[in-house]
Amino acid sequence: MKLSRLSNLFILHLTVLVWGFTGILGALISINEAHLVWYRVLIASLSLLAYFLWTKTDFKVSRKVFFRLFFTGAIVGLHWILFFGSIKAATVSVAMVCLSSLTLFTAILEPILKKTKISKLEILVGLFIIFGIYLIFKFETQYKLGILMGLGSAICASLFSIINSKQIQNRPAPIISFYEMVGAFFWVSLYLILTNGYDSQMILKPSDLIYLLILGTICTSVAYVAGVSVMKELSAFRVALITNLEPVYAIILALIIFGKDEKMTNGFYLGALIVLGAIFLFPIVRSKIEKRKLNKQLPLG
């Protein structure tokens, strides 16, 4: 294996670990989820703008593309509000496992939105995910609100992922991210205005400011750019497989940092194992099926 490939694998694992650390920061920051997201998207927007100016990147887009990304930012903002709300209403572990269900929602929503055939394999994986989440619901009844918010977060993540899968064909990921962050900032700001959210609760503690700067720059802007850059060397399959480790890294980090507060029932871990196992094995099984189909189509020598 070439050194460059080893370096990219290390960068990808580090990036996924950083994404997993996002949930930890959400639990550590004392302000509520709406204020947290407002600060996050503001810092992310400014840091991406600084990146464009520093690299002299032309980030202009057409009016049509701007409004498409701007409105997608509303879904991104809602996704993060529900995600951090899930962490605060439950635990990091619960939020991360529920967010993993975006594979299920993508299997349902993508064929509907793109008018394509539904994959039987994706539906089968979805059924395993549903069973795993059912077990978590059954054994962690005190976290029902957090579980529902986590599932809502996964639906939003699925929607903007499907939208971005089309956008990424025509423009770089940092540009997509920038306009979506700007959109998210506008919509979250509007939400705070309508709910009288600009109050004393937005005042940050010194520790909150440090955590938010890490969240907005390293965990959002830097990680996003790094996650895309490794795709030049690594296959989409390998990237997808390693990205599925995000909830695993997050749960391990949460157990190390928060200790007893993150310890759950055996039923939760069984449900989580089913969900994460289904998600992790999905790309492996799909790859083998695609190879088998390809071999059948090849002419005999």
C-alpha cells in the first residue's frame, strides 16, 4: 500500500473520529440546542469564507443554485437542532444510534425522490434497523423524547444527503457546505426571532466559547473539507465503510468521558449492536452482490 493511501486512511479515520466527537461537544456545551446550532453555523460560515479568501477560491454560484442550497440549509439547521436536542434529552449514545437510522430513511426516500427502483437489500437492512430501534425504545423508555428527536434528525440528514448527492456532481463540497451554512444561519436566526430566543441564555461561558470554536471549525469546516479530499485516493466503498464507524467512535468516547452517565441497559446495547451491525455490513454485502452480477455478465473466455 502506498504511503499516500495510508495517509489518506489515517486522515479519514481521524475525520470520522472528529465527527463522532461532535456529539461529545453537544453534551458539554451548556446552552440549548437552538443557540448551539446558531453559533455553530455562524462560526462554520465565517471559517469557510476565510478558507475561500485564503485559497482565492471562486465560490460564486448562480441564483438558482444559491436558493436551492439556501433552502437546503433549513433542513441542515433542523437536523442539527434535533440532533443536539436528542443528546440533551437523552444521551450521546442514544442520539448517535438513532442518527444511524438515516440508512433506513434514505432507502425509503431516495427511490421516491429520484423515481428509481427500491432496493430489496436496503429494505432488508432497514427492517433490521427498525428492530434494533424498537429494542432501544422498549428498554430505554425514559429517553422517548430523545429517541424521537434523534429519528427526526436522521430523516433530515437523509433528505439533505439525497439533495447533496446531486449537487456534488456539479460543484465542490466546500461551496455546497458554505451556502448551506449561510442558509442554516438565516433560518435558525429567523426561528430565534419568532420564538424570542435572543435572550440572556445565549451568553456563553468561557468553556462554551472554546467548545463552539472547536465545533464550528475543526468538527465542521476542517472535517468536511478533509472528508472530501481523501476521496481522490480512496474508493467510495472504503469511505462509506469507515464512515459507518462514527457512532461506534462516539459511543466509546462518551463512555470514556462521561462514564456512568452514558452507561445504558443491556437492551440498548443489543439494539445498538443490531443497528450498527446492519449498517456496517450493508456496504460489504452490496459490494459482493454487485461483483456477482458483474461476473455473470462477463463473457466466458
